[in-house]
Amino acid sequence: MVGGCEDPLLSGGGCSILGRALIDSRSPMARPPIRYAIHLLLAGGHTQVVSFPSLDAFQQWYGSVLNAGPADAFINVPIADLPGEYLVLRPSAVQGIRVEPIYGAVDDEL
């Protein structure tokens, strides 16, 4: 174990070697995500990806909108790529949610 990490060549874990310096990717100096892509897995096999600027913003939306009302009422899902536009769906249609941190620039995905 070197600098709080197992041998990075053997474990393949959260450490990497750059030159002679050993860097732990779990350290507080790791780059934070610039936004979060939220993959909504909907009934019938459809998927929709929406973005939130932070995990706290997503959790606030999730707690106040998706879980607050009746399952058959319509809710608005903000579409970050299109300001002022929303996806309207029923909370009962959401079968699963996948949260993906995005570390690169928005232009990297195009």
C-alpha cells in the first residue's frame, strides 16, 4: 500500500501512476462532476435523459415533485437542453432512475 492506495498495477482500483507520482482518485482533490445526467426508465421501455446542475438539485426535485403527489397526476420534468420546455409524465410511469455524473464539458458529448 502506497499513499493510502493498494498497488495500482495489481488492483486496478482507484489509484493511478502519473510519472513517479501516485494519485488517489478518491482524494478531495478529485475533479467534481459539472452536472448529472438523469436517465428516466419509463414504462413500455422508453427512456428519457434530463440533466441537473447538482445532485442536490436532482434530490430536491425528486423529493418535491416525483414523490410528492398522487402517482396518476401529471408532473413536469425540466429539460435542461431546452430552456422553458418540460417533459410531462405520470410518476407511476417511471420504472427506474439512473444517475450518471458528467465530468467533461457539455460540448464533449456532441
